[in-house]
Amino acid sequence: MSVDRRDNFHFVRLLAASAVLFSHQFAFERLPEPLVLKYQTLGGFGVLVFFAISGFLVAQSWERDPNLLRFAQRRLLRIWPGMICTILLCGLVLGPIVTTVPVSQYFADPTTHRFFGGLVFMIQPFLPGVFPDSLVAGVPNGVLWTIPLELRCYLYLSIFGMLGILRYRWIVLGGLLAVSVFYYGIYGAEARFDQTYQHWYELQYATFFFSGACIYYFRDAWNTRTRKLALFVAASIVGVVLAKQGHELIAAFVMVPTLTILFGTESFPVLRDFDRFGDLSFGIYIYAFPIQQTIVWLMPGAGILVHLAIAVPLTLVLAYASWHLVEKLALQYKPRTPRSLSVSAPVQGLGETLAVIRKANAGVYQRVTKGTGQQSRAW
């Protein structure tokens, strides 16, 4: 199965990006962020959704064209142009406007120089004198730290692909289970969740990413409406049971990738048309934070509803501009998949493989028997 372009993924990504925006607004107002689970804010939950979807779609991209150079070009062209723009806008435009230090000192400060290391994914989020009264003081854009994690997941997957490991899906699944047992069990991520982001936090995002990848590699096991529904219900039940027993982080690991991808691969009316204005989710993700910071800085006493009412449309406008003026244009330079690879699209498994062979053989049989008076038969 290849993922239909008219699926629900655009809607899900927009929902996840909006969750990050909404959740962060509470932090800017010095209010507790909404919790989806005991261990995860609404914004953090949205990021986990992004990683699960990414694992599923990037695994598909590698399988369609397992070439390291073309794979890297596609991934960079999707992320890098938008990221370059937001870093330049934050560092060269927003920072000098809102900083409390002289502009000459601002540009001479080593902190500013390190901030521009984000142009090559060396994220250092601080700028001198920026938003000093904010709960996240000195940070013009606090979401960029997740992008190097995403890139490293791409790197790991491509390394496994070059080594031939991705051809053996049970090995991939075994590796994911081994890492998950270590992180959620032996390491005890739930019991030491406050320390997770200082030590092994990357493993959490990697497990969600490779869960999405494994769901793709085992797509022949669930690629019917009945099996999807059964898996959706089973994952929900297991997740609820784990959550009730106090294992909410493990429940999220079980439910989020599975439910997200099962829902995303469906094609529902209205939801499948959320890309009509472009793929705005990445733009929302990378521009919401600086817009929200600036609005709270300009109108500190206006309140959360007013701040949201201004931040949401401004973010959508900037995300729209980012897609049509930067991201979409950059994607025109994506390398094409060689014709020999694009013709032989990946199939689900033994059942679909036999169906393809039978169809091809039936075509040959019909050509051979044409004009002989023999009646063709379906194989």
C-alpha cells in the first residue's frame, strides 16, 4: 500500500501543530499547560504525533527510493528552507527589535553568534536581552530543538537501510522492542520522567518515530477496513488498561503511533481536503512560538483569549506565506525517483505479491490466446 495523497494526514498534522500552539499559550501566560496524560502536556503530545507520522511516511519514502543522497536531499528540502527563514527572521529582525541591550552589543554577543548555528541544526535557542520578562526568557523560538532530533531519526533509519536491516521487518521490530524495554522498563522513564529530558529524552522520540516506521513495514497485517478497526480498538483497550494502572507514558507509546496512523491513512470527506491551502503544519510549528512571545510582550495584560485571538490568524498567515513562498518552491528541487524504481512500487506482502503476479500473467495469457479462438480465463 502506498499512502493515498487524499488521506487524513494533513488534518492530523494541522491538529498536532495547533495543539503545540494552544499549549504554549498557557505557558506564556504563566498558567499550567493542559495535560493529555500525567506525563505529557498537550504540546508535547502533539510533538509525539509528529514523530509517529514522520516515521511512517519517511519509511515509505526510503522503501520507494533507497538511495542515501536522494533521501537526504528530500528530507533537507522539506525542513531546512523553512528553518533557515525562521532563524534569520528571529535573529536579524525580531531580536534587534525586542532586545533590551544596545543593538551593537546584541550583534557582538557570542550568544547571538551561537544562535545562528541553528542554520546548520546546531540549536542554541537564546538571544541576549530578548523577552526578559517571559517565562521562557531569552528564547525567541523554543520549538526548534526538536528538529535535530527528527533529523537524527532520519539518519538512523537511513543507516539501517544502507546496512540492509530494513529489509527484515522482524529485526526492525525486535530492535524497537529492545530499546523500548530498556527505556520504559529498565531505565524506568516514567519513574524518572523529570530527568528524562536531561539524559535519555531522545529515546522517547525515537521510539515513537520507529513505531511509525514499523507500522508501515507491517502494513499488510492491517491494510483492510476490518483489520484497521480491530487494531484501533485493541490498541485503545491496551492503552486505557495501562493508563489505569499508572503507566501513562507506556500507554501513550502504545496508542499514539497506532491510532494516529490508522486514522491518518483513512480518507474522510472534509478532513482529506485540509491541504487545499497548502501544507501549513510545519509553518505553524516553527512560527507560532515567536509570534506568541511577541504578542505577550506587546500586550502583557490582555489575557489568554485575546492573545490567542491575535496569535492564531497571524500564525496562519505566516505559515501560508512560508509554504507558498519558501517550502513549496524548495520542494520543486526534490530529486525524482528513477523510473525503474517508481514503476515497481512496493506491495503489501505475499498476498498482494501473488495478486500482482497473477494480473501480469493473465495479461500475457490473454495476448497469447488472442486470435486462437481460445477463451481467456481469470487466474
